[in-house]
Amino acid sequence: MMLHYTLPPLLTFLVLFVACVQPEAGTLPPDTPDVDLSDTAEDASEPKDTSAPEDVSDDDAEAIPDVQDTPPPEPWPCDPELDLNDRRYRHLHGLSDAQIQRGLLNMVSGHRALYYSTARQHLMNDIEPHDDGSIECAYTGRITEPDGSTTPDGFNTEHVWPQSRGADQEPPRSDIHHLFAVDGGVNSARSNHPYGTTSCSGNSCPWHENGSERGPSTDGRDPVFEVRPEFRGNVARAMFYFALRYQMPIEDREEAVLRQWHCEDPPDDYERNRNDLIQMLQSNRNPFIDRPDFVDNFDSFD
């Protein structure tokens, strides 16, 4: 069962501060407030963009509706009771799919890039700890305690989008939206294998632990890595964020599985709190956590 956690004292103050001075719809959040990032660095190749989203109108685009007159979005079929009326995205209500895609790209781009060592320190000691101070492996649920390092009790940093598939340079390498704390053993077991649904089960799979499995896929790929049900939606939304932010394609069969996982495991408080914390550090958010229905505005992430 996924545990909830509270924010570290300094970041608690920052979250409350941002909530009080939340930027107007259509703008990116301001630079990270007084967080200790003494060894961080801006990525020189991608200047920060804190402007409002670009004008998404073109010759054949629909007129952008007045935000005040725009009705709230339709319910998300996977979770009809989920409140989608998030003020951060009201400027996108009623737009075409292409306009929404461009607007979201503009909102996530130009984030504050961190050194990889700094990103890992924050991941293990600020982002992942729960209420009781524990860290939970995303893939196996194994619990450990932070110790101030980047490898507590054999844990390691998992790149949901593998480094060998395009996340080996900055800023994607240190983008915390797709980094998770995992046990070192499962980090090796997943390696750079794509995600998928295995055709094996439990002991019949070459590798398995607490609901996660590596083995042949039901769609013909071999091997694939299947994430335990409690965390598979988190992984899917991290992949969608990466594909949007860095304009990288997801293979069709993998995307089909990720869409299914996204629907099966909607965002929860753990994931939303994590999104808030990362915003404090990077000045951008994963919009598919705030508004999971936005995935439906993309025919494909290619």
C-alpha cells in the first residue's frame, strides 16, 4: 500500500507560499524560492522560459475562448469523480488538441535544470521520504530509511525513461519528474527494457518481485518490464511527461500499455504532493498528474 508523506519543514513553507501567490493561469511558476541549491546550475543550452504560453492561434485555429466563459472540462472517463477544474490550466479549456499540446509544451519547457548529483540528493532526502521518514521502492515496495546519501541501503536512482534511450544528457538526465527511488537489484532487473504486460506470471517469469515482473510480452516483445499495480500509473505519467517535455517518441506498443496503466492507476495524494515538491526545485510540473485527462488530447506520443 502506498504511504502518504508530509513535506520537509522548509519545503512546507515554500508550498504554502506558492499556494498564496500562485501564478495566473497561462504562466509558469517563478524561480525556485530559498531552497538550498548551492551546487545547482542552469542548463546553458536551454534558457529558462517563464513567459506565458505562446499564442497558439494560427490561420485555421479556433478562436481562443474567454476563460471566464469557458465551462469546466468534461469528466475523465477513467475517474469521473476527479476534479479537473485546476486554475493552472483554465487558459486551455475549450481549445483544440493541437493548441492544448502546444500550450502544455510551453508550460513544461525551460525548467530549472539541476546537476545530476544535486537531483539525486533531493530525490532521496527531500522528495521520496514519507510521513514516517521511510523511502519506498517504486517497483517492489521495499522500505528503507534515508541516510543523507544518494544510495541509502542499496537503493539507486531509476530513470523511468532510460538513459540509453535519450536521457543520458542534461537536462533530461537530472529531471526529477522521471526519476524514482528503487532497490539496486530491481534497477538492474529493469535495465533499459520497455514497459509492457508480461505473458508469464510470478515464478514462471525470469524475474519477479512483489507484483513487478520481467519477461516476454503479450504483444510479442521480449523482454518487457511490468510494474506492480500500485505504481504503474505513476510510471506512465512520468513517461508521458518526458515524451512531451523532450519531444521524444514512445513506441506504439509500449504507449498502448502505458495508457492502460494510466487509466488503471489514477493520480493519488502521494503523486500530487511529489509534483508540488518537484515544482519547488525545477519550477515546472507534470501536467498529466494535475490533469490526467490531457493524455486523451494526444492521439499518440510520437
